[in-house]
Amino acid sequence: MSDHHRNYGLYLHIPFCKQLCYYCDFHFTVSLRWKEPMVQALVKEIRMRAGEAADWVITSIYLGGGTPSVLSPQELQILLNEVAAHYTMAPDPEITLEANPEDLTPSYLTELKSITTINRLSVGIQSFSDSHLKVMNRRHTARQAMDAIKNAQQKGFTNINLDLIYALPGLNNRQWQKNLEIFHSLEVPHLSAYHLTIEPQTVFSYYQKKGRLKPVGDAVSVRHFQTLMDFSREAGYEHYEISNFARPGCYSKHNLGYWTGMYYLGFGPSAHSFSGLERSWNVANNTQYLQELENERRPLAEKEIITPVMSYNEFVLTALRTMWGVSFEELHHRFPEYSSRFESGIQKFVADGQVLYNHSAYFLSNKGKLMADYIISDLMQVE
């Protein structure tokens, strides 16, 4: 990807949630008393690191978490003003706020629209079934979720993503289909649908050890994913990345950036940054993060230099997950030393119909998408 086409992004990690979801292992705290010092510390970090992006033009900003919607629209705009003061912005940057449905009240949405530059919402719905929401320990109801989306649309937010989770214990295929139908009826242009992963250190992981939660079998997973692919095709959504579906042209600029090697700076506890040559990440501890910035130090945990083989592996991993696949020209141009190995390694998947080739790129077929992780790891190179 040549530099004049390069996208540059900023990610702001807001490490607060009002309660713990049982599947989540992201870094956050349920104590909101640190909200104000955290906003001030983020302001400081944004200002302090502007030099790292001196020649960047920022095309997307993503406020993630945690739950950024626990901040008031005023607090969110303080952060965005700081970004605008120290970074060069593209004429029309995509600015996404991750939000929970229960925070998107009509009054909150009105303020969000009138006092912030946020133009995209990503709403963590996870399910339109109250019983499944309870299983995950979500705070909202299905009704609240639907109301939040309709309210947001009435206030003029049209660029909206919804998150849904499938392969949840107790979720049958009919119920999953129903979730997708409700999603469709809301006329939202973007869907992120994730397979439930039981991460270590989560409540679900504890329940699994105790025998209170039994992960679904492969057959159920496959059926849910198949249903998802059929649904998206029939409803006119492009399956443009393994977990992401959009109406044509309504892709998430920010996430697409991650999959195409975008450079980005991450601010906030545990946030990652990537400059092409190195990746670094902040301390995943709120107190330590606040302390470092109080002492005018960057709250860095660690950094790693990206080796050529890491760069190649990431390219294969991200490109094959998208509908555009691995461009043969880009592969040759950027990784001439690996291109023939890639070519010979992928042939067996082409022969099996799991990978398709259209004379300019290799991409996964629907059959291949079911085995994406296996195919990708098979093509990776070891240092």
C-alpha cells in the first residue's frame, strides 16, 4: 500500500464499564470515580505524542473500551478537541463511538449530535433476547436495544454498527436467525457478528471449569456461521471481513485500516500503537497509567520491532480475512522473498475449493471461511 494512499488512525481506550459482562477480557474497571482524572490523563497523552504523527493525516478516530458512552458528550468532545488541536485531520474523518444501548437515551443522543463531532456509532447489542442477555450479564433489555437504535436514527445518526454474538450456549439456530431478522428490520448499514470465545480469566471461563457452562459443539458453530453468511447475502450485505458485514460502501474505515496495515496511535491504558516498523502498547493498569502521565512520562508497557516475517504473517492474516483477499501484486511487491512459498502453500486449498483465485488475488470461499484460522496458520512462516 503506497504511502499517499495510507490511512492513519487514532484509538482512544476508555477503560470504564458499569458492570462486568461474563465473556469479556478487555481491560476496564467498574469504578467510575477515576473518570475525571482519566480524561485529563488522556488529554495529556494525546498532546504528548503528537510528534509521533507529525506527517500523518488522520482518517479515522475510534473511541473504544470499556464503554466510552459512560463519558458525557462534553467529556468526549474535550478529547476530540485535543486531537483536533494537535493532529492534522482529513476533511471528513470517520469518528466512531462504541456505546451500550442503555446509555443512548434521547437526551444523551441529542447532546452527542449537537456538541460532538462523532459521526458513527458502534452499539454493543450482542443479542435481541432478554434471556440470552441475562446469561451474558448485559445491563440492557432487547426493548432498550431496539429503542436506542431508533432514537439514534431519529437524531440523525445513520452510520451505525451493531455487535451480535453467536455460538452462545443455549442459542439455537432459530433464535439466531431471529436476531438477524431483527437486525435487518432496524435498517442499520453495518453488522459485526462474533463467535463467542471463552477467554481465560472471564466469568464464563470460571463457569466452564465448574461445569455450569458448556461451550457449543462445532456443528452448532458451523450452522450459525452458515446462517449468518446466507442471511447477509440475501439481505444485500457484503461479507467484507470474516466477522463484518456492510451495505456496499458502508465499511468501517477504522477497522478496514487495521486489516490493510494502517498506522495508528492508541491512547489510554492498554492501548496499542503501530507505526509499520514497531508496535507498542501502554500499561494495562489505570493507577499506573495516571501516575506515569502525572510525571510527564509516556505510559509505555512495551514495544516490539516488526521483523519482515512478522510483517508478512500479518499481511496474510489480515488480507485473507477480507473479501479482497491477498493481492498477488502486493504480495510480490512487498514480500518477494515469500511469494513463491505462499503460492505453493495455497494450492492445496485452491484444489479443495476453500480458496478462490481471480487472476489478481487469492480469497476465501464460503467453505474456506469456515476454516479460516486453519488455512491462515498453515500459510504463515516461522522466523
